Amino acid sequence: MRLLSAATLLALVTSTALTAQPTPLARDGIVRAAYLASNPAQAVKDPATGEARGVVVDLARELERTRNTKVTLVGLPNPQRVIEAVPLFTGSCLE
């Protein structure tokens, strides 16, 4: 399941990164990406700052830097919630 989640995130990031123009994944110029907050291989919260850090955060920052776009990361508790979030992320806002 970890591999599937990481592959899904990478696919979202890569497909959006291939073009600088708005896409269905970033109509408003903001790429939204969900990750498993319960999976330390993806990201963990820094106990001092409360901010997420890890591979997912590093990928998001690199996407922001190289593609001049904004990335919003959302940590979700389980794989089902990540899957359910995909349709929400293709719109203009998160619910």
C-alpha cells in the first residue's frame, strides 16, 4: 500500500510538473497532494515546529522551486481517505 500511495503522489506531481500551464490538477495554479500522515516513510511532524518533513515535503518544495507553482500538502490518516481526496483535489478548493 505504501508503494501505491507513493506512486500516486509521484504521478500527481509529475503529471502537473510537465506543464507550466494550468491543468485539471492545478486549474488555479495550486497543486494539491495528499499523503499518508500515519506513514513515516512519507512524512513526519517535526515535534519542535509541528511542520511536516520528509520525502513528500521535499518533493513538494522541489516542485514549487522548479515549476514556480504552489503546492498544498494534506496529511490524511489512511489510504481510503487519500483515495477519496483525489476528486476533491481536481476542483478549485479543498473541503
